[in-house]
Amino acid sequence: MHLISVMLRRLLFVDDEPAIRLTLKAILSKHGFEVTTAATVAEGLQKITSEPFDVLISDLNIGNPGDGLTVVSAMRRTQPEAVTIILTGYPAFETALEAIRQQVDDYIVKPANIPSLVSTIESKLAAPSQVRQLPPPMRVAMLLREHRGRVEELWMEAAEERRASFQLPLAREQQRENLRGIVEEVIRAAQPGAYEELARGNEAECDGRHNFEGYTAAMMLHEFCLVRRVIAQVVQENLLMVNLSYLIPDLARVNDCLDEQAQSALAMISQRLDAAI
């Protein structure tokens, strides 16, 4: 009797919930997969850089919202032929899901329908799509420059919701102009040339000259917190396009510039109050 060696398809499953890792591993193992699991982004990245895989299944939120895209990005860049599938428990975020769909082979909504999941994996492995060549990764400044419209869209949506809580003194168009000015300064401060200037001791400061006429300090600080959240969301939505080697210092520079602009605006508010006394 001859023994036939069957090559198991190697699958990496990344999820921070122990019960799901154990359950899905057991189920997929019965369907002919050699399953390796990881509980964190760091563990997933270590597996990707040290072992070959045919399939990656990653939860979208591994500890923090959108962290799964970091794992997908690493797999796309180091093992581009692997099938990549995202699990998400938030099907209502249509825009985010559409962005995910453009970057992975498929996504499955939790709780996963196992026959459907297995069928999806099998079909993707049987008829693999052409390996997608991702464009060169971008620094955060370039990403924000290319997605300024998305930043503005998210910010204006939040601004409309905020009007119910704040009696903002500026018209919508002036708020929009403020946002554009803030983002332009962030882009200028986060671009690679700014680091060279910093290294030479010639850092260009964010001037923060925006119109916050009639704002209280609380209103103004809330404005900058909102810009910070929106920028973070846009970066997260496009994480596969970001140069991860520079992600942390780029975001630190973004935050520094926002802090400098907020401090400048606070100083202007303080000066107005002093002049009124």
C-alpha cells in the first residue's frame, strides 16, 4: 500500500478572542488546513515574516479598531500571492468596508458562516486573482494630500452632529476654510523635507493663523481634537498604502503640528480676553 502525501494548505488566523481562535482553528483543520493562530498584531507580523502561508484570515479589530489592516499590509508586501480575508463585526460601515474590499480578496461579517467561509477560501485558492502590485507606500503627508476630500467629508459630517451641542460662532464655510488651513499646515509639517529641516535645527513652525473669532477655549480645543480623530481615521482606512516604516514618526509630527496650532489659537483667545478687560 502506497502512502499519498497531501500538502496541507497553510493558513494564518489572527484574532484577539481566544474562544474564536480555538473554535475556528479546529473547524478549518477538519477542512484540510494547517492552521497557525496569532492573538496580537505583533505576533501576526512575526509569523508572516518567518513562515510561508497560503491564506490569511484576520479580524479587523485586534485590540484596536482597524488593526487587522496592519497584518494584511504586511502579508500583501511579503507574501503577495497569499489569499487575504478580513473578518469584521461592523457591516454598517459601508465606506470602510468598501475600502477594505479594494485591498483584500474578500471579507466575512461576524459571526462567520463556516460553510460560506470555507467555500470562499476554496474558491479564492482554486482561481487566484492576479497578484496585485501595490503602489509604492506613501508617507502620511502624501496620503493626506491625496485624501483631503475624505478628511473634509468626515470632519463636516462630525461638525453637523456637533451643532446640536455647540452654538458655534462661525458659518459652515468659514469652518471649512479653517479645516483646510489646519490640514495644509499638517501636510507641510509632516512631509519628509520637514525632518531634514528639523535635523539642521531649522524646524518650520506651524503658524496656526486661523479664524477662531468668538470661540471659547473649550470649543477651539474640541475642534482640534476632532481634526486629530478624522486624520487618524483616514490613515487607518488607507493603511495598506502607508509606509509603515515612517508611520509612527509621521503621526508624531502630525500631532506636534496640531498641538502647535492649538497653542497658537489659545494664545489668540487669551489676548482677546486680555484686551477686553
